Amino acid sequence: LWVFVGSTVNAVYSENKEKRSDVLTVARFLHHVLENKRNWVVKGIEKLLKGKSGLVTPDGMDIFAGRFESLRETGLVSQALYADILARLFHSPAGGLHLCDIRSSAGELGLKAAGAEDYFGLIYIGDTSEFKKLVESDQAGIVLEEDVISGSLFEDINRTDSLVNILIGAKKFMEGWNSWRVSNMGLLNIGKKEGSQIIQLFGRGVRLRGKGHSLKRSAAIEGTHPPRVRLLETLNIFAVRANYMAQFRDYLEREGVETEETIDLPLFVWANEQFLKRGLVVPRPEEGRDFAKETDLLLEADPGVRVVVDMSVKVQAMESSMVGIQTAEVRAGAGQTIPPESLALVDWERAYLDLLAYKERKGLKNFVIRAEAPRRIIENANYTLVADEAVVKPRSFSERALLQEAVTRILRKYADNFYRNRREKWESRNLVYKTLDKGDPNLAFNREVVQERPEGTYVVKVLKSDKELIAAIEKLRKDVDRLRKQETNELPRIYFDRHLYLPLLLEKNDKVHTVPPGLKESEAQFVRHLKVYWTAEKDKSLAGKEVFLLRNLSRGSGVGFFEESGFYPDFILWVVDGKKSQRIVFIEPHGMLHAKAYIHDEKAQLHERLPELAKEMAQRSKKKNISLDSFIISATKYDDLHKRYDNGDWDREKFAEKHILFPEQKKDYDYLHILFMSMK
């Protein structure tokens, strides 16, 4: 929820004897976003993602360089991202802004895109009549309407299923209003006497439900956390005018809140050119090849594409007893298909239009979907719907809506799987072995930060107020030998001389954040173990071989598999046996407590499909003696996993057979020994 809030009750005020309204300024902006005249939104998104907004710091860096990493990793073009924004936030493919007076609820003006059924936003103010006059006289083109049917939008805004994503208002809801949904906050008409109220407002956005209702952010909770969770935990503050933000900063500083911006320090990596001369290769698509541009794909019913959609009702219960905490989980629903007689109740035109909109949001320009496809897929495709009987055999209008939702979810998932299946087949026919060099995306990350350098560049983010830490990092940047070969606390890192570039940073210091992020604990553990193993075995079991390691980045830079679901193993390991052979092993250390059964886990099964892929790539590349393999290194301990995984009877040997290893190094079980011995 994006909240815009001011300190006064009224949305209209006088300045220099003229009527002004910050609320109208926000409404105009939303109107322009929906209109997208001359494609300005799409162009703006593209500039932001490329770090070329034109807003530069005194040292010449664009303030958006290196930001929006997770968005860039999606691989979606700016047009697709804009379409996704329209669908997710505005519930409409396009159109201008309509402002609707909710007659049954005083002070509420609903915001809706032209042609949309649902409201995406709400203006909640004191005097709507004065504000509407200002809108009528404005030249922006916002349409005014009346809504005599809808009830209060504000009353439902805290519901998790609320469709209202933007709340624009004033003092009316500042006191006594709480919401877990606030993630962004915009400041309107902030004066000089509202300090305590603004701090109170700030608390609305800072408070977080947290994992297990702990009210804590992930930094305060031990263990591994979902990727990018920090983004979801961050409250972003915006202001309609610069002086509002300055006033807000003053309030925060008086309250002792850290408001200092971060400084971005470029940290250049050193690529080992001697290693790059060894002829190491990586699987990459042929230069200039693009599935979306080269292939027109027609969506059709394919029995080989399997889909499972779960709409079952699930209940989890927990209660204390004499023997401790007991948990139970029940679900209602069985696997089934939609009976033929229910298909007549489906709105197929709506299903078709939804599928087209979904395709547009995903940016699948080469995907052709005909009007008859949705029904043919439901009638002939290989799908299982886990749901209550009322979903597939509706007895009322409301239950018919559930049937429509079930069809929509099946079609979306089927389209995803169908597209991914065809893309994987195309890529497997077009992947080649490309010789690794400095220009590879895994070695040239953030090249746009300092364009004249061929090597990659970390962007190190530190609070401007932490002068001591900045000075220490600056000193380290100049002392190149120490940066590469020593491990120090001001910039936590691992020194492993077989990694293709140095330094290799760690995600360990809360005061320092980097782009790309440093290694997580399980990843760092693997590197340390490998370093010790190589030192001990390079003249013994690994005599005559060379080992090279490279941190594999995620979407947009790394070597990936299952493009649509996005599996990018954390490391690429090369084992080179003189000039005879080159074995490439993809390593993925991660927790498996919530892993799917092996037969449904694409990541775990990757090692099964790689040998055949290696043969095909060898033929296309005219390169011999190259093999591919993969391993999962489970951060979840064996004792915690074996009873939960698959059918519950896997021992360490069975896990190893399926290339799932545990980071244990004992006399009877050394996971790295198992990994390397599997290559003989």
C-alpha cells in the first residue's frame, strides 16, 4: 500500500493567493501514468533500469546505477514491466484516471482507470466539494463521476485481499489508524508544527508484522531468509515537494533516527587472466540468437505439458498439551478435472482476454493465442485441479466465480509450462560452449558503472555518516594486494586463489551492502571447505588436475536453466584434467526444509538432463571431452531433512546418488570427496 498523507484535513489550500492541492498533483501524476502519452512511462522505466536517469551525484554517478537489481533480473523489457504495473496496481490495461465520488461514504473519492471494474486507489479527505471544483477547472483531463452503489473503500483497505493499492489523504486517518500493508509513504503539505504527528505517521510504515508475528525484520532473526526480503521490509519515503522531505528529515533527526543517505563506492574486481587462458568454457546461447525474435509459438493442447493447480482449503492448527506443542494440518479437496457439463458455465471470452493480458504482462511477444485455445486446453490438456467439489460443480453465482478462477489459474499455469517447455527445447538446441573471457556477464557485472573497465565492479553502499568505515574501505580500495589476499572485517570477504576473480565479498556486515550481494552463509561455507580440500588434495587425489571456481550470478548475467522459473546455480566449478577433459559442475548450496519431492524438483533433477545436453552442445560447438554435472549442497542438516524429504526413507547414500550432498566432512562421509570422486 502506497500512502500519501498530509497534516491538514483539507486537500485544498491557498498559496500566493492561489488555490493549490498536493492531492491533485498526485492525481495528475497517476492520470499521466495511465495515459502514457508518447510512451513516456516506458521510456522512463528503461532509463531507470539502465541507470541513465540523468540524475547524477557530485562524483558523476547516476543515482539509479546498480539499483532495481531484482527487476533487471526478471529479464522483462520496460514495455512488459509497464504492462505488469497496469495490471497489478491499476487493474486495467490502460486509460486515463476516473475520480468517483462514493456517495454512501462521506469524504471518499475512489480512483479507477478508464474501463476498469475495480478501484485501485482512494482519496480520503475532509471537504470533497472544494477539491472536486479544483479538478473540474483543471486541464489535466481527469474524469469526475458519482458512485451510488459502492460502500466504503477505507473500511476494507486493511484486508489482505484489498484491491486498493494507493491511499491519498490527510489528518483524518492519521490518528488511531493502523495497517500492516504500508510499504511506501508520500508526504503532502507538511508544515513546521506537526513533528509529533509526522513521527506517528512514520511509525505506521515502519512497523512490520514480521515472521511468525514477531514484529521483527529479518536482520534481527537468525537463519536464512528469502532473497530480496530486505526490499519488502524497507519503508520508502517520497515527498511531493523537496521542502517537505527536508522538514521530515529534521523531525527524524530530532528524534534520533538515522537519516543519512548512503554513498556508493565502486570496488573493482581483478580477473585472473592466467586462468582465463586455460580455455574454460561456459554454456551460453549462440551470439545473436533470440527465442522470442526467432520463434512464433502457437499455444495448443499438449498432453506432455503437465499442470497441477491447488485450490484446496487448508487449515493449520497448533495447540499445547501435556506433552508439548502439537500441530495438525488438514485440507479439503481432491484431485480432479472440470466435468464437461460445468464447462458451459465458464465465460470463455473472459478467460481468453485474461490469458492475453497475462501474456502481455509476461512480455511474451512471440506467443500466439487464438480465441478457441482456452476451451480446447481445458478439454484436452493434462491437468489436475485440487479443489472442493463446489468449485468444479457450482451451485450458485458465487461458486461460479470460483470455477472461473480455477479455469484462469489452470490456463495461466499451462501457458507458463507450455512456453517454458518450448523455450527449453529451443535453447537446448542452440546452446553452445563459449570460451570464458572478461566480457562474460559473470565477470563484467556492473560494467556500466565505470564503462572504460572490462572487469566487473562491485557497488559498495555505506552510510555517509559512517566516516570511519568509508575511510577504511577507501584505504582498502587503494591497497589492492591486501584487498585481494587478506580477509578483513571492514569489508568481509574470502580469499580463494582458485576463484576466477578477487575479491569475493560476503553478505556479513549490516553496515555494508553491495551490488551484487555478497555470498550467503551456506555459499561462503562451501568456498571455505573447497579451499581447504584443494590445499589438502591438490597433490594427492587431485594430482594432475586443476580446479577453478566462479560465482554464478542470477538472471540477466549468470548461466541459468529453466528460464521461466529461473534456476541459476550459485557456483560454476571446473575440473580440468590437463588437455584431456574439462568437467563443468554447477553447485547450488541452499536450504531444503521446504523442498518439493525429488520427482517434482527441477533443481534437484538438473544433473539427470545435463549429460544429454552436453552431448548436443559438443556437436554444435565442435568441442570434445567436455561434460556437465550438478549438485545440491543442502544447508538443511541430514537429521532435519531425511524424514521429511520425499517418502522419508532416504539415507545419505540415496541422497548422494541423486546428487544431493550435506556439507559434512567426517571419516565416513566427506561431501567434497564424494563430489570429486563422482567425476572419475
